[in-house]
Amino acid sequence: MRQAKLAYKNAIRAADADADLAISNNLHEYLMQKDMISFWKSWQNKFSKPKHSPVIDGSCDGHVIVQKFADYFKSVCW
């Protein structure tokens, strides 16, 4: 049982290291080929965190938020 658990943990670590190495190799290849669009797409996929939409006045839909802002701005300025 211990050997299976150790083998499982080692396999996960190896897969994680391989994934990081593949990303690093891809970034390196894109730089060598001067393919900046693919480089930055790969960079964003690896290193950026997804942005969550803000919740404003109970809404997280961008169109609803814009409409609420427009209504508020109209009521204050007119």
C-alpha cells in the first residue's frame, strides 16, 4: 500500500514537472521563432489568473451594469 501511494505521488510530481517543462519549451520556441503573438498567448495561459466580473448593485452582467451606470449618471447630471 505504501509503495503504491509513493508511486502515485511520484507520478503526479513527474507529470507536473513535465507540464512546466513543456510550457517553458513552448515559450522558448516562440521566442526563437519571433512569434510574439503565440508567445504572449502561451504566457497569459500559464501565468495570468482569470478575471472575475465585478458585482455592482447585485449584477455581474456587463450590459446590466452599464445600463445601471447610465441611469444613475442621467439622474444625477440632468
